[in-house]
Amino acid sequence: MRLLSVFTLLQMNKGKNIIVTGGLGFIGSHTVVSLIENGYNPIIIDDCRNSEPFIHKELEDLTNRQIEWIKDDYRNFSSYRSQLYDTNTVGIIHFAAYMSVGESVSAPLKYYDNNVAGFVELLQEVERTNIKNIVFSSSCTIYGQPDENPVSEHAPVQPPQSPYGATKQMCEQILKDFSNANTAFKSIALRYFNPVGAHHSHQIGELPLSKPNNLMPAIVLAAQGKIEELTIFGDDYNTPDGTCVRDYLHVEDLANAHVRAMDFLLNSSTENYTYLNLGTGKGLSVLEVINSFITENNVDLSYKLGERRPGDVESVYANTSQAEKVLGWKAEKTLKDMVVDVWQWTQYLSKTHGIN
């Protein structure tokens, strides 16, 4: 791949519309900022079922420009058909999916309907337009517990452990088949690991909309005193300190990767379908993340050791060499950046919007 200069990309991207479904969500909102910084014109489709309207204002304040937002379900194409058929609209970045593993187990049809059936409907609509490029938000959950770490794209995909994981596998296969059947169409699935952190301005970040299933939101609740003790699920794993190991990736790095992926599809890709891992390439244990949060933010929080949680993978982190080779992308943010940014965002959210 011929890597283009930032200036060249900015000139080439100028005036090009990118539709961002779920563009007010955690990763989507950061990707909107990165798209603007790289010369694109993002168009947000989001009905706020998993986000808040004030994020749109924060995005406009942050970027100092108006950003088009269509408040509707991404499946209601009539509300943004003119944008879909606009000749300046060259791609879609698709984030609009339900993403709670636990909820997917209790409400599987909700997940299969929105994540899979909705995605098929989106592709059917796209097939009628001039849009030929799509970036799909996938997940490392498709690997399960890999045979070896770091896990590469060549690692076998494991049977899904939840309906959520199943929807990601299904959508990747659907996208691959669709891309191969439509030779003018190009797509890329980004299998990212554990996104954390917040924008360095601390104006956007992950919203506390439901009971946390992931480590960082639980740490924040413990630091706020909203839970008496943070439970670490298992300290007897075959890892350096006995706790689970994951690849934590700063959301700004992740957002930039989505933009690099769109650049790749528009300017460099010769393949109809590509899939890549996104991570730091380094595994961090639960205890490492907790201790870093305490130290870097100078806060106190209590934690206790508990039993292993069913379904938890012992250790998984990414081999990111392909993303570096194909996209010219590499994660730059540190663990310190991750824990400081998320805590500062939490303070901003409380002070500015009264959300704790």
C-alpha cells in the first residue's frame, strides 16, 4: 500500500460525505471528530437509544463547526435517503449495533433483529446507491480464548459465546459475501479489542447508560463511591498476577483507525473485503489497570478478589502488524492517557451535565 501524506489526504477527502450510523455513541462520536480533522464531512444517523442528544452539541463545540445529525433509527432510510444518494457521499462507517453481552443472552431476538437483520437492510439500500465503501465495527470476541497470544487475523474464529458475538460473526460473513458478489464494492471489518478512555478535551467519552459489564466503567463507579467494592473476578489465572489480561485501546486511537480504514478503501484498497485487528499489541492485567487508575488520578477505591466469572477469557491481546502494514496505523496512547482521560471526562460529565 502506498501511504499518502496527511496534506494529500486532507485535500483528497475535502467535501466527501461519510455517513456514520451510531455517530453519537462512544466510538462513533470520537470517529466523527477524527473524520472532520481529516477533511471529511460526517453525517450522523443516531436515534439516541444508546447515547444522549447533548453529545451532538459537544461535538459541534469541540470541532467549531456544524455537524449534520439525523435523529432516527438507521433502518429508517427515508429520513436520510437524499444523503445516501448524494454523489458526494462516498462511504459508511457502521456503529449502530447493540453491544451488551449479558443483554444479548436475555434478549437474543433484539440483537439478531437490530444487528443482523438491520445490517442486511442497510446493505440492500446501499446496493441501490453510488456508495461503494463501508467500514464495519466488529469485535475481538470472535476469537474467544485463542490458542496463542498475541492473536493474529489468521487465528481460527471460535464458536460464539453469546448472541452478541454471534451477530458480529454473522455480519462479517454477510459483508464478505456481499463485497465479493459486488465487485465494485469494498469493505473492511475492524476487529477491535477493549476500547477505553475519552477524548483528550474531556468533552466526549463513554456514557454511564447501564450497569457496567466492562472493567473501566466499574472502576469509575468504585472511584466515585457508587459501589462499595470493585470485584476482581478471579486471581488464579495463568497470568503474571493471576488476573485476566486484555488489550486496552484508547478510543481516540480506535477512532483514527476507522478513518484510516476509510482512507484505505477510497484510495488504496484493491481487495473487496479486508479484516484487521485493532489493539495495542500489549496485554494488561485487571490489577495493572486498577493500580494505574489509582496512581495516575490520585484516588482511592476498594476492591476485593472474587471467584472466576463464567465465560471470561483468561488472556487475549492483539497482533497488530497487519493494521500497521495495511493502514499505516499504530496505537499511540498509553495506559496513563486512558485512565486520566476517562476520569477527567467523568468529572466534566458531572459538572457540566449533572450526570454521575
